[in-house]
Amino acid sequence: MLVKAVSLFLIFIAVLAMFGKLRLPGQKRIADVRCPKCGRYRIGKGPCPCNTPKKKS
């Protein structure tokens, strides 16, 4: 019984690994969005933090 449970667990992990290696169609386009000014990755639709004016406190 223990051998069966371990083998099912290993098969499940192998299936998860196969799905993890799949590339989604839009993944490359999303990953390549960088700020042209500073080179940081932009997250979301808003402007890059390097373009926003600094608040004086």
C-alpha cells in the first residue's frame, strides 16, 4: 500500500512538471515589457516609477 501511494505521488509530481514546462502563447510578450528609460520590468498598465515625479516631504 505504501509503495502504491509513493508511486502515485511521483506520477502526480511528474505530471505537474510537464505542465510547468508548457509555454503559454502570450507569456513571452508579457515577460518582455520593460521600461525603455531604466530597463526595469513594468508590472500592470501604469507608468514606470522612474517617470513619476518625486514627492517632496
